[in-house]
Amino acid sequence: MVFYIDNLERYGFFSRFFDAITGCGYRVSIITASYSVYFKSRLKKIDAHVVSDVDILKFEVINQDWSSFHEVKAGYQDESMASKLYTVSYCFADRVFANRYVKKCFIFNGSSSVAKAIADCAKDRSVETLFFELANIPGKIFIDPEGVNAKSLLYKNIGILDEVEVDYEEFERWKSGYLSSCLRPKQAALASKFRFEYLIDWVGFCFFRVLDQSNKSYVSRGLSKVMRKSIVAETRDVRIVKPYLLFPCQVNNDTQLTLNSSIGNIEGIKIASEMAKSASLELLVKLHPAETDVDHVRDICHQVNYCDGTLLSKGDTLELVYESDKVVTINSSVGLMAVILGKDVEFLGESIYSQLTGDRLSKFIIRYLLDVDYFSKEDLSIEITKSFFRSSFESMASPK
């Protein structure tokens, strides 16, 4: 089993079923472009390979539409950097696959230059790949054989949900528990913390020729993680006027925006403002709790003020959705929350959530998503780990 692991948080998730995988008779191999992941893997005596430019001149550049890559659109890489990362990563992955019998390849999200290269290499070598993503639902994980969100096989074949059965009482029990326990997304709480792994990655970049994946300096990346409080302080919370239309902002460099939408937060606020006016509703804009781009936050503030709206930097999102008269989102997971609550919700970008109408919502949550808590520290059982050997489509074929 080959894993592409891009940071220590992902390592923590995937490592929870390493023991079960070896217990099933398979070996674990890791490909990474992060020296901190490589360093930890080697300490754990795991077969690991770090992407570096030691012999980059031996690789013939692979042609792709670099302008369509997430990091290029987000401004983290120019096309030359994306080309270099993709080519070297593909060739490294090809070496790993060539020297092993690989049953599965596991990739989280899959939108980065390195991840795309490894996924393409796996496809060319007929190695089945599973893509993982946060379901933004407590205790659930999204897995798909082609990609995540609007790139997933499920998005292209949403009708498959119509063919499976679901226990509606189980869904209502789940919904009741969800509404009583839904809190601020846990990944947002991690956004403001400086992680020691950045220092280790910097060492790998400076001394071991590990390829850098961003044109931003390590100092600026580290500082952006600790500037959250000062950014939030620049916004002010005011009294909420009802009835209102809620527009939840997304992180400016979110792959959902760069890959699955033709508009960003500023354009979204403009559209939401017009919808609010036509429906005689107040405009309420919720800043994303993980946003660290100071300039973008200021742009949002200016746009909200221009539209005579209200900007919130904090507050319980579930309560805001519950009290709203309408929700407009580009393709945020807050849209899924609105669908679960039965709200009038409109999606401005491509989103799998927009297709979860009628019975599809309950079937998606109960039958498609797997019962794995991303944030747990407990190792996964062999039984649960075996479910990763199948896609969610195969899992739905048998009753739960």
C-alpha cells in the first residue's frame, strides 16, 4: 500500500491504520514532499521516499496545463515551479511503483502538483487510487476513486445514490445527534497554531534538496499561522438584524474556489448582496475561521461595507444557519449544513452538496460516507481498514 502524505497532520490520520494494514499482510510505503513526514516515517522504520531535486536533470519535463493547477491559481507557484514539482514527483512515484507490487494508492484531497503527479503515475501503472477528504460531518470521512468534491466519481454519477436503501430512522437519529454536537470545525482550530514541522521542512529544503512547494518564504508561511488573532481583531462584531441572508466566506486559497468555482469571496458577496436586496433581507457575511490572508480579509471588509452588510468574525455557524432565511454559498461545507437543516440554499459554484436533494442526503450521509473520525487518535481496526480497500461505491453495494 502506497500513501502520499503531505504533512504531519495527514500522517497522524493515515498512520492509524498502518498496523491493521500490516496485519492484513501488506507493506506500507510512503511518498512525501515534506521532510518532517519523511523524518518521522524513518524514525518509525517505515519505507519512505522524499521527493527531491537530486537528479532532476535526468527527468524529461512532462507537459500539462499548468495554469489549471491549484497552486498556480492560488499564486503559490508559477508554471515553471508546478512543472518541476509535477515532473520530479511523477518520476519518483514511478520508481516506487516499479519496484513493488502496489495494490492501492491512498491520497488525501489530491489537488496539489505533487499529489496530481502521483495519482497520474498510479493511473498509468493501473494502480487503483482512493482519494480522501474531510466530510465536515463529525465522525465521517469522504472517499472516492477519482477525486474529491466536484472532481469525484460520485459527483459525476450522483444517481447511484437513488439505487441504494437507507434506514430513515437511523438518519433521523444521526441528524438529532449532529444538531446537538455540531461545533466549530476542528480544522479551523488548528489554523492559528505554529507547527514545529515547518522548521523540519525548512531543514529539508535547505540541506537535503527537498523540493519547495511554494514561492512564499518559510518565514511568511509560519507567521501566517500565528497572525489569526490580529486579523480577527480588525473586524468587529455587531448586532445581527433579522431576517437575513447568510453568506459564509471560504478560505481564499481553498481548492474548492480555485478548482471548482469561477468566482471568489468578493464576487460571491456581490451576488449575495443583490439576492438579499431582491428578497428584502439583510446581508450577513461570516468570515471563515481559518482565513489568514490579511489583505483578503480587508478586501472582504470593504466589500461588505460597500454592500451595507454585516460582517461577523466569530459566532456559532450552526446557529447562524439555523436563524437565517436563506443561505448563499459558493461551495462551502456550510451549504451542506444548510441542506441538512432544510434551509433555502443556493450554490454559486460546483458542489456535490447542491445535488443532495430529497432522499440523496440521507443516503449520502448514512450509506456513502465512512464512519471514521479524522480527528481521533485511536488506531483503526482491521475490519474498518479493509473498507478502505474498497471504494465507497463498493461499500454501498452491501447493506450496512
